[in-house]
Amino acid sequence: MLNISITKCDAPKAKPDPSTLGFGKIFTDHMFMADYSHEMGWHNARIVPFANISLHPASTVLHYGSEIFEGLKAYRRADGKVQLFRPLENIRRMNNSAERLCLPQMPEEDMLQALLTFVEMEQDWTPSAPGTSLYLRPFLFGNDETLGVHAVHNATFVIIASPVGSYYKEGINPVRIMIEDEDVRAVRGGTGYAKCGGNYAASNRAGERAAQKGYSQVLWLDGVERKYIEEVGAMNVMFKINGEIVTPALTGSILPGITRKSCIEVLKGEGYKVSERLLSIGELSEALENGTLEEAWGCGTAAVVSPIGELCYKGVQYPVNGGKIGTVTQHLYDTLTGIQWGKIEDTYGWTYPIEK
């Protein structure tokens, strides 16, 4: 168990107007920090006033990208209590990311303690307006003060929090997506399954090109054959094709999303045929052309479920479900957000209430 010291800020900030919330622009009064060294292990766990972080100019993270992060949310229920959604899944994924980038892993019980203690302290920042939540961003970076390339010996773990509204300005309305056939997001054997900053930085060029053409994000193809669907923007993606729910298999280049996993469990529990398999752009194009692609949606922590209303491939635009949100997409959104905000019963045991 961590021995967490707490230093409260002297001048708490005013809580923002919920109607002005964007995504990740406003931060709470405090942050959690803990240090790691090869000799001492994890130590100096603390909650301190939110402030800039000072780094040695030779810190490993600045030169070699030794960094990982997570994203999860705290939700305000109708009864006023605050709860988390599947935090252990995020913790396990973060440790998997740490193993891939040779960063120190933190025991699950210690990371959960850090999350719960921090959220308990900052829970007043959790907004109650519809569609709002408190976004939690744990991150871990190497800070060895040397330019040598090696596994990290010193690191810092941090959790910050931000009250947020909808991730997309379109909200739950269908978005336009361009299928990217030049850049790739990741390759098998690389870091595609890890949640590390380099994956996202490398995706920005294609995202900017798509935005210039009026699209919200890109749909990625695999990095080897350039033919299999992988992710949409920074989210997992799902399709309803002729009654079958299809999502790309986790082959090592795709992030194993917690929302993706939740969608699959909900759908399978309700009797849908759900296939985690390779889906080629050829099969998807055929489904677009003959009308058997009934629905498409992205899924991730930030947006929960984001319906796709149009796909563009090589300049050809294909509407999906007439540009409207589909029944399965809407059902998943209603089910997951209902559980997250405590509007419907959590029969899966996914929520983790803050007791104090």
C-alpha cells in the first residue's frame, strides 16, 4: 500500500460553467505524483497542488519518447455520488504499455489506491450537467538524466484531472471519416497496442489532411498490406454488416480499448453475432457499395460511442445509414452512458463508486 502524503493548494480555483466545458482545457486544483528508482522502487507518493513539472534537459522522455498514458472518467450520478468505470481495465492496460516501453510497472492495488484517493479529493470537480464528466489522465514517463539509450531506471507517475463536456463538437451526431491510404498508425511488433504518445503524434499528419477536407478523423489501414481496417482516429471501430457486428481483431497493432471490450460484452450478452476478425478495405467497400453496411461507429473513453455518417475512400463519398445514427449505435451509447452515469443498473459489475 502506498503512503500518500497530501498538500492542499492555498487558493482553490472557481469551478467552471458546465456549458463552457470543452475537452482537456481546464484542470483541477491538485495532481497525484509518485517517483520510481531502480534502487527504491515506487516511493514519495503524494497529492500536491497542480503545477508545472520540472525536468532535467537530458530526461529520457524528452529524447526517446519513454512515455505512456491512460484515459478514464469519473461520473456524477443522479444521487450525487461519483463513480469510475472499469478502472482496473485501464490499470492493466497501462502496465501492459509500460512493459512494452521498458517503463516500471506499478502494482495494480497501488495504482487503484492512487486513483481512488485522488478522485476522492477532487470529486467536487465532477460536473453534474448531462454529458459531462471528470476526465482522468494518468501518465508515466522516464526521467533518467542521461542521453544513453537503455531501459528506464528512473520514472515519474502522475494523475491529472479535467472536467469535460463532449469530445466532438458534433456530440452524438454522425461524423464524416476519411479512409487513409498513405500514412499508417502502427505495425505489428511495434507499439500499436500500447497507449504511448508517439502513436498519436505520428497520426496527426493524416488527421490534419482529413480536417482540411472537412472530415472529423481518419480510418486507418494496417501498416503491412495496407488493406485491413484497424482504428478510426484515436478510437476502436465497429461495423454492422448484413446483421453481423464486425470489429478488427487485436493483432498487436490495435489498442485494446475498454469501451470496445464493453461494447462486445453488451452485444454478445444480447445475442448479437460479434466477430473480431480481419476486415479488408475491399470487403468494406463492397458493403458500402451494395448497401449491406448498415451502421458504423467509433468507440473510446473520450467520446464513448461516435456514429459514422459518411466514409470517403479515394475521393468517393459513401453515406452510412443515410447519415443518421443507427439503432445499435444508439443502443450502445444509451447503455454505456446509462451505466456510467448511474441511470441504469450496472448488472456487469463495471462501476466503482467513490465511498466518501
